[in-house]
Amino acid sequence: MLSLFAGLSLSLATRFDAAAALQEPSRFDAFMKLAKPLLPIPALAVICPLLYLFFRETWRELDEDAQLHRGQLLAAGKVDIRPFAALVLCALILTMQEYYGGRIFFDENIRPILTKLNEAHPTRMRLYKYDELYSFGWWAGTRIAGYVIVPFTFWKIFFRQDSLLDFGLRTKGFFKHAWIYALFLGVVLPAMWIVSREPDFGNYYPFYKQSSRSWYDFLLWEGMYFCQFFALEMFFRGFWLGVLRKSFGSGAIFAMAVPYCMIHYGKPYLEANGAIIAGIALGSLSMKTKSIYQGFLVHITVAGLMDWLALSHRHALPTVFWPPG
């Protein structure tokens, strides 16, 4: 989400140097190849200090609580096994999703099963029409299972004294901190509007390329997409931070931001780098408010508008509710 700023900077720089590129294409191309990996660095150098200034009190409070908690454990001669259990579990979940929750595994193992079911029930399955949507259904389903069902069930079984509501799921104080998320949207949305006019943006979003076929396709895809985002927030900003809050203090935020950045690998380079900032910012907000809901609403607002704008700019919004044929 916050990577839109990096994308905007690149977009404006590209336009500014267009004339030079036409005159000396070889030099310009070579320069851009060398410069592109470095583009996130000045953005990080500006944004990270701002994050520190905005959240330093929250981080200090978290560290003070963690120090008190660790001191009490040491005085009692106990060891907190929560970081060990949580981080091993999270690493296992992310690894399984990488190897078994993607398109390759679906094509090799799930699609043959669906093909046989389609042969037996062609009018129900309609695999020929919704083939791509089935693959995204597998992707979203594995994320929901891995991000929510597995870790929350595991934790409730082995750490019964911990309340799952403390993992960012309480609604108290929702409106009290809503202005912070409104401020985020106020800054991000104008930048998103500018970036959305770039050709690469329209080619990349939405992920489901049949979204323009009908409103049914578009809404079904967005439903999957939004459910996946809620599961993602429950995992990274809810479970991960909730479990490690007392043990790691503010360090839990930065530990979470690393894998959160890595799950964006495969997306545009600048977006993956922007996930570093997004992970720290949304994680800090979640720790401050003890809630994931505002972050989820920001996420789906931006994601939904990105898909909408990408279709709108290439005049590909659906015109019928049901897919033809």
C-alpha cells in the first residue's frame, strides 16, 4: 500500500527523463538498471524517521511492558516458550504456503481432481468458465487456513489461558483511533490515483484477469481477495504481534515486518520494498490500538480501488452482471 509513494516517484522520474531516454537510449537504460535497485533507499531514509517520531512513545510503552514481563518470569525461574512455539509455527505455515498454496501445486495436483469432477458434473463445476477463479480460490483458501485456522486453533489448544481476543480482535476503541487510519487514506489515495494511470498498473491489477467479464466475476473475486486480506491481518498484525507482544516488546513489530515484506516477492520491486514501511506502520498502529480492524479496512479500501481504477482506466469495467455464455 505505502509502496505507492515509491511507485509514484519512479513514475514521475521516468516522465521527466523521457526526452533524455529518446536521445541516448542505451545510456539511459543502463542508468535505470543500475539506479532502480537504489530507488527505495531515499524513500526509506525519509519515511523511517517519520515513523519513529510518530510511534516512539508506543514503542517505548511496549518495551517497558515487555521488560516488566521478562523480569517477572526470571524472578520466578520460568522461561516463556511462546516465542519458540509461535515463530516455529509461523515459519512452518509460511513455508507450506509457499510450496503448496500456489499456482504450481494447484495445476499439478488440484486441477486434475477438478477436471474429473467437471466431467461428472459439468453444469455444476463449469471449470471451462471459471478455471482461473478456481485457482485463486485455492490460493485464498490456503491463506485463510494457514493464517487463521491453524495458528489460532493451535494456540487455543496449547495455551488455553491466553485469550484470542487479545490478538487484535477486540472492537473496543475502534472509533477512538479511526482518525489515524483516515489520515493514512488521505495521504495514500491521491498517490494511488496518480500511479493508477501508469500502463504497468493496469496490466498488473486486478490479479483475476476475468474480472471485467461480469460483475459476478468481479464481486466474487473481490470477496475472495478481501477475505484473504482479513486473514492476513489476523496473522501478521493479530496473531504474530499478540503472541510476541509481552516477550519482544516493540521488536515484535520489526520481526513481523521481515516476513511480511517477503510474502510480496514476485510483485513489482517497489511494491515489495514498500511492504517494509507498510509492515512497520500497520504493525505499530495495531499495537497502539490493539485492533486489526482499521488496518483491514485500509487494506481492502486501497486494494478494491486499485482493481477498480485499473479496469476503469482501460475501459474494462463489467457491463453485465452474469458472465455470457
